[in-house]
Amino acid sequence: MPNDRLSRTSRRPIRVSFEFFPPKTPEMEETLWRSIERLSPLQPTFMSVTYGAGGSTRERTHSTVARMVKETDIQPAAHLTCVSATREEVDAVVDSYREAGVRHIVALRGDPAGGVGAAFEPHPGGYASTADLVAGIRRRAPEIEMSVSAYPEKHPESPSVDADFDVLKAKVDAGATRAITQFFFDNNHYLRYVDEARKRGIHIPIIPGIVAVSNFKQTANFATKAGASVPDWFAARFEGLENDPSTRQLVAAAVAAEQVLDLVDHGVKDFHFYTMNKADLVYAVCHLLGVRPEVGAAAKAAAA
């Protein structure tokens, strides 16, 4: 990796944020908190916690972000969806987040209870769309920072690119303050998407979502469902590593760092990492990018 590219990150500091999913078991909770403790010294702008299909992890999401407020100095961002819930139920979750000290919500329509690919049907007494949800949160909690999703390669359920941008514009008009993209592997998709969004009067930050591929087959399958393409050149990086996890981790870190550095060259400063609750890989990527803890924080983390 050319040294001049790395030196540019020091002149144009990178800001990062991280996404986790809530634990299902005590063992997974231990893994999650080790990940949070590992990545916190990197001083992310926020750490988000997802909300399962059909709102299935509501209590665990709330418990995780509430603990983050109490035990870390990092701002948590709680995911919230409008699937399978009335407006009153969603509003109650917003109130509980505020009472717990959460000041940032990632507002999403959410996957149906059947998961990605299942048909979405609004709850008869619920919010009908993400824009509707954003407007509801904004009315109830005007001080809340609100992030929404964006799709550089079009949402898989959207009938057209134009319709997809109309949805994003509606979310912005309803009160969204930031968009975070679905992950992608070809930076041209993201750069074209941002240019087109600006032409359409969408001027909120659009943060690229980055995934370091620890399991290529699993990520490729999810990409297919999510409408994200996997270029042949990208797949070739992982060929022959199905049974070599150690090398795969090294390649994954290098490829993700390369992708981010290319975006830095195009003026991008903020990046959101989908961690899959795997802190070591993301930490390695951030280290390659020059995102490192302060000396005192690094010593404290090593002693913990």
C-alpha cells in the first residue's frame, strides 16, 4: 500500500463509527462487550446497535444501548423499525430510549418477521414507511439525531432508481440528519450515488457502509439478498481461502483498508463499519488507516 496514500489520512483525518447486533446468549453478550471495549479507544463518532427482523430484538437492543450509556463514553445509536408494531408501541420505544440517555436513533423500515426477501406489509395501526417513522420520531423527540439507510445500488424492492431517490428525499424532508449506506465493494457505485443525490437536492451526509469480509461465502449470499453486487475482481481476492481463515482475515483487512483509502482520495472522511461483532478484524483495518487510540487509552486497554 503506497506510503503517500497513508500519509494523506493523517492530513485528512478519518472518522469512524461501528455497528453491532444485540446478543442472543450470555456468551454472545461477553463477545459483544469485548468488541465494544476493544473498539472504544478508537473514539468512534458513535456505535449503533441493530434491531432484529420484525422488531424481534427490541429488549436486547434497548438493554445494550442503555448499558453503553452507563459504561462507555461513546454515543450509542439505537436502531428502530416500524415492522409489526403500532405507532403507540414504537413511540413507547422512543420514550424508553430517551429515558435511557440515547440521543441518536437509526430509523429504518426494517425487515419483515420473515427476514430479507419477505414481503413488507405495514401494521394497520403502525407507521407506514420509514419517512412516516422519521416524522413521528421528530415530532416526539425533536432533539434526537436521526440516521437513515441509503442504497448505492438501489434497494432490492424499489421499482426504479428514481423511486429509490424519492424515498431517500422523503426521509430527509421528514427530518433525517444522516444517511448510512448499505455495504458495497465497487466505490464507483457510492460516488455516483452521492453525486446524483446532490443533484436531487439531498445534502445530508451520506456515510459509506463498509464491511470487512471475514466469511466471503456468507457475505456474498447476503449481498445477493440486499442488492449489493460482488465484482469478479473482488471475489478473486478470496479464491482458495475457504479453509484458510487466518489468511482470509489478513486479506479481508487489506481489501477493506484499500477500499477506504480510495474513498479518502475522493474526499470522503466518515466511514461506518458493519463489524458483525468481530472487533479484531475491524480494529486491524482501522490501524491500517491510521485510526488508532491515544497512547494513554491504548495502554489502559492493554492492561484491562
